[in-house]
Amino acid sequence: MASTLRSKAIKNVTKGNTSAYYSYVEERNGVNPVIQQFEKELNDYMGFVKKKNSGLLKPGEHAPCKVSDALFDIWNKFEPRVTPRLFYQKLMLIGEFLVEAREYSTASWQCYDRYLNFISEVDFDNIQTIDDLKRYFFSEGIDGQENSDMTFRALMGHCICKFHLIVKYDQKLHSTNSIQEISKIMQSLRLIMQLLFEIEHFCWLVYNATIYMYTIGRYMMQYGQSKIVLEYLLFCSLSMEGSVALLNSKYLPWRSTLYAATCQCYYDCRYYDEGEIFARRALSKISELHELEMASSTGEKGVDMPRFREATIKIGVVLFKRLVYESRRKSKSVYRPKNRLAYKDLGNVAWPRTGVEKILNEMFDCSSAQFLAIEEALNDSNRRIAMPGSNPNDNETEISDVSLELLLAAEYLVNGGGGKSPIPNDQLSDFSALITNNTTLISNAILGNNGVHIKSLLKIIKFAFNYEAWEIFRRLSQKTIDYIEKNGNLKETYKSDLFIIYLLQAADKYHGHLRKLRHIKNEQLKATLAAVTKEKSKKDNKIEEEPNKIKTSETAKIDENKIKKSKSSMKNSTQLNTKVDFAENIKENDNLETDGISSPGGAETAKEEDILFNIASKLIQLVDENISSENTDYDIVVDITLLLWKKCKDIFQKYQTGSHDNYRWVTKLENFSKWLYILNVTHDSMCYFNISSIDPAVFGHCSLRLGLTYESLANINFKRYFKDSASQYDVQTDDQFSVAKTNLTKLNFEFSDIASERFGASNDIRGNLLRAKQVLKKALVAVSLARATVSRPDKTFLCDKDYNLDFVELGLKTSVKASTNTKKIEKLKNLKEKMFQYKKNFEIDSVSKLMADLHVELIFLYHKISVRLIQNKESHNTRGMSIEKQIASIDQEFDQLLKECKKNKISQSLLFLAKALSLSHFHTTDQTKLKLEQKNLILKAHDRLLKAESEDEILFKKHVNIDAQVTVKSKIPPAPIVCLRTHNKIVVQPRDFESVDGTKASWYRVFSSLASNVNTKARISDYNFVGSGEQIPAKTSEKVAISGLCPDEQYIFAVAAYDRNGLLISESIGDSTDPILASNTLSILMNWAYLCQVSYQIGDFEMALNAFNTLWNRFVIKPYEPERETILIQNESDYDVSFHQLNYEIIQKTSPILLRKFLECFFIVTDIRIKSKKIYCDILFDSKIQFDNQIDRVRECENLLVAIELASWLNDAPIILQAIVQCYGLLAPLIYFNLAYDPIIKVYYFFFKIKNLKDL
């Protein structure tokens, strides 16, 4: 109680007074009350941060911005009251504390950036040279500036905080923007280090900078960015040598770590010679330092020996990785006979037995160091463990022998051989040298002890699999499994490694199966070539027999000519027969391999399916045991999962065409239950190990295939259900459904014996639909997270640019006179330039467009399944009801689905389309009312789609076209610019603002609120989302990520500006933005494609044509037609075929998914026009075809030629063939009546220009 009263008294007394006011207290050895209060509030603040990070605070107990807001108030309160030196020291102290607490944004903005704002008004991120760094941050010189040490600390703290903020949102560096930003950070650190070299007593800052740079570099090397890191790690290594104080032996372990990392970078980049040179240089530097230490008279001689031994082992291991291979590599200029050892007889030979072991014995004196060298030599960052095979750059047999000898040496060391005192072979025993304690292999090697740690042994087993040393892999893996399972503690500790070995053992059987197939194919090819060669030699012998007698010279010449002719003809026929026989044999072998691998039903297929099923059963154990990706070998799991997906993709693509009525394929696919199990395991593995973050497109396609499979199973049950009640509804059914019912029951019976219930195909409609909905729901969440990870906050992912950047291309014909249309041409050119004035800033990669289109596909299928579930739920209760009552019973549940879409207009549009399509499953006699309801739903979907287009266009105009760096002078701050929007995060950037009274903004705060009809303005109390309410330095132009948003809701944002003293400018918050949808950018054109397809399926042809015209105007160039007189075409000679041109500038930026949907809509619209105009080949007239009919046929051919061109771009031969057949059907009546005039000839000539037409 007394301490509390004392604190309050101090607070009241010191209110408004500076620390200088109480200087007399310090002179009397007392405590300055202002400084005491300052330190107390900082201690309370640090206690609050610790309490928050420990989880003692409840989620709603504090606002997300309280960590930043409380510190901001403390700084503003005490900055004018304490000395600058003390204030700067506290800034650095709290900044370092917040970095340890992982509050990186607060540490950067409130501590390091705040200090840098006092030093300079220039943003440090824009500094490119040392001269600029000196000019803006050390204007008085490094020695002359009082707080230069804190300036360096602030600069380095700013860099490391920025790195952690990048990694926080992009942990695996999928975005190229993240890699570029981290590269700039390393470049800034290098500038700081170059400036630090000028002052010797700042060597400790150089040491800290090397730690920062090594941390960043190692992280980037982990994700394959060694080329970027190499120059910076090399600079770090040389920096340690450039400071005299850092040449002390106590820094030698850190120097050796930098040397080894630099050499590893060289090897990763395949700069092997440079890596070896640098390693030898490092050894010489270590040797020089050792000689200096031994010659020194100060200190004890043997104290630093472990440090030198550690450094020598680290560099020696890296050097051995190079020497062991180069010593066996053949020289092209010198002939050297091959002397290969008999590896089977090595058991009778004493150590060292091979060339590899001799090098190990010469370089290292204990088995721990030798095993460490073997482990490093086999480790190659360019290889994948689960993808066995030789390196394409090292195809020499000697190099493969080195890998095998390394593995044999590792096995020998594990059994107790090798080391500093080798024992005889007859005294070796399995795993006698194995170490299972907590020591590491490098620490054991430094002490000079023998032994191999079990973790290193597990790595060697994986390397044996990768280098195709199958006998060593099988021997070591089985012994290791037996060894671990006997020890209960080891089994629990290395449980994840044990499952990985099980997985590799299953993969070993698969690769053995592939080797067997390749061997069979090679043997058959050899036999075929031998037979062809033998037959050819026999025929050549017969041809070479000459006539026994030559009567006259003329007859001799005639006979000679005959022989030549016969020889040439026989030679040609022999070559032809050889080519035909060889081609037929290759074809047979290809068919054999295809039947054995991809085609279901063959003898080899069952074997491969069993092997893949075994792999899947081992893979699912990792999921069932809840083994996290951090505790297992993630790359192996990913590669095995992708292997299973590749096999499933080949099978399901062959049978699963995607047609809405093609659901009987599940009964045609043999061993369907096994393939369904494998696909389910693949999908579960992708979900559990978050493979969507690596390749979201693969995960999306896998989820789509699995969802379509369960939908097909539900469709079979649905037809079977309505077949049983066909008498009541008077519905015609197909006899094949009885067969499908029998097959499906058989599939479920087979499946129940080999898989768990969670992967089974249900016998009822609802079970299959629920499983499909579960799969798609996971897919939508994972794809949204993956798209948010790779999105860049540079406005490229803000809106659907494929729609907003539409333009009219000039497609003038050569016959048009340009002089008569100069004004119109200039207008169109100006329009094109205006539409493309921001084109350079908005280039987007094809992968992001692919994901946007795939995302729409998943949403549409999810809505289809959801509506079908409602329909199935109500179907049992609405039998015999009228169509109005049936629809009314569904509308209540449908309204709930519509609420789940929230404010997302595209999702709402797809939901209405799904409902319209699902009504086609209603079996009623009143089809008129059903069609009317479907058309109303189509109109609602069209209305939502138009609103989505309007929102997208407004977003583009108000945010994409505005530059945030342009200063705005006004009374209150303008609305911020939105740079990125995802499903749970929106990134905004405050615009550069200056008040009308001349006050410049020093700090910004962004506030956000949920948009509603009542709330249309963000207020200063709206800081409940993560990232909102935090103080941001104005000069840095930082982009603020407001996260924790609810998907598919709309939010508004506003900015408050503060001056240098932390006071609100104009005493008011700024303008608010328009409502922004929290959703990933979805493809509007995909929605138009679905609108076209669904309208066609329900019979609304007018809406289908309208939707197709939107797609046509997007992808096909509109030719400019000049003003001229209207001419009526009355004769055939007056009409000429018009070849439309695709807009390849847009097509090359469009995903294949959308282009294929466009092709599907092509044939839909063609079918509508053919039926409406009755112009197909089955419509013939008695005497002749009318002229209008002829024109319509040619015009449809013109459109189909565009489809052929687009299919050629996609390399889709079946679609090309389908379009050609369609054109032939249109032109067949004209050919029948001998009406082959010029347009028809041009169309057929276009067909023959298609490459490989005969192959179609």
C-alpha cells in the first residue's frame, strides 16, 4: 500500500517537470523522480508484453494495438522530459526486448524507426551507397557524432525486424517480392558493415552484423536461394578477417561456421572449383592463426586446441566433399583403365579397404569425424531423397562408385570399424558404435572419440535410398527398425523417422517394379533388333548373288541394271520393313508398359495398384499419428504424395471427363475402390502437411477430382433412387442403372475389406455428398490461404484485371483507305494508349490467374454439392407435392447458404446458378413452372454478376490508378489506398498528407470497421483488428496489413495523422474508403462461362448467347469497320469469308482453365445457332439450298475456325478434330449440291494448314 501511494505521489509531483528540474537530487546521490517514473512505466510495459506472450491475458482483455499504443504514449510523454542520450538508450533497450518477444512491427516502428527519424528525414530503405549513408545518417562523421553506436544498432535492428516481418507472412518465400525485399535487406546490412570498418572499436557491431547476415542467408539457402546469398556470406567471411580484434582464437568457431556456409553456397550453385579454393584458403588462415597462437608467449598453449580442432574438422569435412569425387573423376586427356573393386569381397579386407576409406583415414583420426565427412559428402541440396537416381551431371561410373563406397564405409563405421584404432573384421557387430545419448556428432568428433549418432545413421539410410544402393538400404533399414523397436524410449523419440523408413521401404517396392518393367522392355527391344538384323543380312546375301554366265556385253549391261534396280528396291523394302517392324515393336512395348502402369485391368496394373496402395497405407500413418511437418522429413512426404497424385491423375483423367451426365465411369474403372482410397490418402496428406502452400494448383486439382468422384457416386445413387420410384413420377429410366447398382454394391463390398470407413463410398446419396462437401470445404480454405501467401501488395492482385483492362484492338483490313478514316483511327489509338497507360505496373503471372480460375471452379462445385444436399434432405418429405411447395421447402435452407456467401457477389451468382442447375433433378409433370423458376434464378445470377463487375471497376479506378507518394494538401487526411485484399487480410497504404496550415504528418494510424448500412465511416475507436490502430512513421510509406477479417465481408478504412509530438492533426480522423470486400480476387470471366453453360443446360438460350458475347468480345479482336455504304450481298461471288483473329496479348495472360471453358461455350453457342437455324448436315432441301442458309453455314464456320485456332494454342487435338467435324457437317450439304465457291475453299484450305492433321 505504501509503495502504491509513493508512486502516485511521485507521479503527481513530477507531472510536467523535466529530469533537469530535479538535477539537484542527483547531485545529492538521490534518485531523479522523472527518471524513476520513466523506468517504472517501461518496466510495467515490459511486464505487460511478457504476460501477453505467455498467454495469461484473455483474447478480449486487450486491443491488438495496445502493445504499440501504450509504448507510443510513453515515448510522447517522456521524450521532452529526459535527456536525449537516456531516451535513445531506452529506445534501443525496448527495441531489443521487443525483438526477443517477437513484436517486430512495434520494435521497428516505435523504437528503431523513431530513433532514425530523429537522425534523418530520409528513409533508410532508399539508401543505395555508402556516401548517401554517411551524408544522411552520419553528417557530423562517425567519430564526431555522439550517438553513432546507437545509430548503427538502430539501422541493424530495422533490417532484422523487416526480415522477420517478411517471413511472418511468407514463411517459405513463395513470393518473388519477398525474395527481392530480403535481398535488399542483406544489401543494406553490407553497407552498414562497410561503414563500420572505418572505426576499429566498433568491431563488436561487425560481429553482430555477421550474425544477422548469416541468419538471413541460412534461411534463404534453406529455400534454394544460394545464388543470392553467396556474395553476402563471402563478404561476412572476409569481414571477420578484416578486423584485428575479431582475429582472436575465441572467434574461430564462428569464423569456421561462416567459411563452411560459404563453401556450401558454392557447392549449391555448382561452383565446385571456387568452393574448393575457398576451403583451402580457409584452412591456410586457420593454420596461420594456430602458428601465431603457438608462437605467442601469453596464455596457455593447449587452451585453444578444441577451437582449432573444431574449425579444422568443419573445413576438412567441406573439403573432403570435393576431394572424394574429384580424385576419381576421369581425365579426358589421359587414358586410364577401369579397375573396379569386387564389393562383395570387402568383408574379408581390413580397413581402409577402398580409395574413399583411404582418404578418410588420412584426413580424420576418429570415426565420428569420418562419419560426419561421409554424411556431408552424400548431402546434395540439388537432390530429392524420395526421387532416387544418378545426378545427370555425374553420369560417370566412377562417380557412382564413390557414392557406393561412401555408403559401404558408413555401414562399416556403424558396426564399430574405422576410427583411430581399427579393430579386426571378425570382431565387428551390428551397431556396436551407435550412440543414442544427447551428444552431437560434431561434439564427439571435437573430442576425438569414436562413435556414430543414431540421427546420422537415419540420414545415411535415406541417402542409400536416394543413391539407389538398394541392398545397403534394405539391410540398414531393417536392422534400424529392429534396433529402435526393441528400445521403448528410442521408439517414442524417433517415431517420425521410423514412419519415414516404412514409407521409403514401400517406395522401394514401387521403384523395383519400375525397374522390372524397364528390364522387360529393354530385353524385348534387343530381341526385336536382333531379329531384324538377322533378316536383313539374309536378304542382302540373296541380292548379292550374281549370274553365273554372261553371254554378251549388252545382256551383261541389262542384267547389271536389273541387279542394281533389284538391289535398290530390295534395299528400300528392307529399310521400310525394318522401320515398320521396329516401329511396331516399339508400339507394342509402349502398349505393354502403358498397360502395366496406367491402364486399369491388366495383370501388371493390379500389381502396381497394390504397391501404390501399400505406399498410401504407410503415408496415412503419419497423419493418423499426428506427426507434424516440423518433426519429420517434409521433402520426402511431399515427394511421395505428389507421386501418388501423378498416378491418380493419369487414371482419373482418362475416365473422369467432367461432363455433368457422365457418372457411370466409376463402374467401368476396375479396382475403383483402391484408386479411390489412394486418392483420398493423397488428399488427406496434402491437407495435413499443407502442401497447398507449396503448389496450390496441384492441391486444388486433387480436391476437384475427389469432389467430382463423390458427386458421381451420388448421381448413381440418385438415379437408382428415382428408378425405384419411377412408377409414381412416370419417369423413363435406363436399364444400365441396374448394372451400375450391382457394380457399386460390389465396389463398396471390396472397399470395406481394404480401407477404413472414412474413405468409403457410401451407399446413400447424402453420405457421398457430405464427403464431397467436406473435401471441397478444406480445399477452399487451403487455396485461400495459399493465394494470400503468394499475393504481392503492389495492386496486381487487387482486382480482376483481365476484365478491367479490356480494349479494342485495331484490326484494319488492307483494302480500307486510311486517309478517309484518319480521325476515327486516331481516336481508337488514343483510347488504346489511355487504357494501357498503367499496363507496365500490372504484369501478373499465369499461375495467379490459374489459381483465380481454379478457385471459382471449386466454389461452383461446392455450391452444387450444398444445394444437392438440401434437395436430398427435403426429397423424402416432399413426394407428391406440387412444384411450388417443393421449391418453397428448399428456399429456407437455401437462404442459409445465401447468408454464408455474405457480401461476395460472385459467390452469390454461382450459388444461384447451382440452384438453377439442381432444379433439373426435380421430377414433376409441371415443367413450365420449373423452367420459369430456373430462368428467374438465372436472372438473379446475372444481376449479381453485373454488380460484381461494377465493384471491380470502382476498385480499379479509385485505388489502382492513384499514386500514394503524391502529397495531398487538405484539412483532413484522404482515404488510404488499398493495395491488396485476401480472404482475411486487406493491405492499405496511407497517402502522403500535409495539412492546410502547413503541419506535416509524422505518424499515421489506420482504423478499420465492418461496413454496414448504418456504419459508413470508420472512427478513431475502430482498432479491434490486428494491424489497425498501430502508429506508423510517415516517412517510411509503410503498407499496413489489417488481418483477422471475416471472409466475404465488406470493410471501410480511414487514416488519422499525428504530428511530431503525437498530437492529432485537425483533431479529426480522415475520409473513409468505399466498402472493400475481404476476398481473394475471383475471375469474373469464369463466372460468365458458367452462366453460359448453365443457361444452355436449362434451356435459356438467350442468356447463354449473351454470356458468350462477353467472352467473345474479350478474346477475339474486333475489326474496325470504316464508314461506307451498305451493300446487300445477292450473289455468291460478293461474299467473302472473314477470318477472326484471337487477341494473343490477352490469351497469353489467361489460364488454360478459362480458355477451355471458353472453348466449351464455343460449342454450346454453335449448337444453339445450328438448331435454331436448322443448318446442320441432316437438313436437306428438295432441289437446292437457299442462299441465306449458305451464308449462315459459312458464318458458323468462321466462328469455329477461331475455336480451332484456340485449341491449337492449347495443343488439344480432340477439340480440333471436333471443330473440324462440326465444320464438315455444316458444309457437307453445300458440297453435296456442288456449291464449292471461294469461301468454302478457303475454309478447307485452312483445315489443311493445320499441322499433323493426319494424326488427328
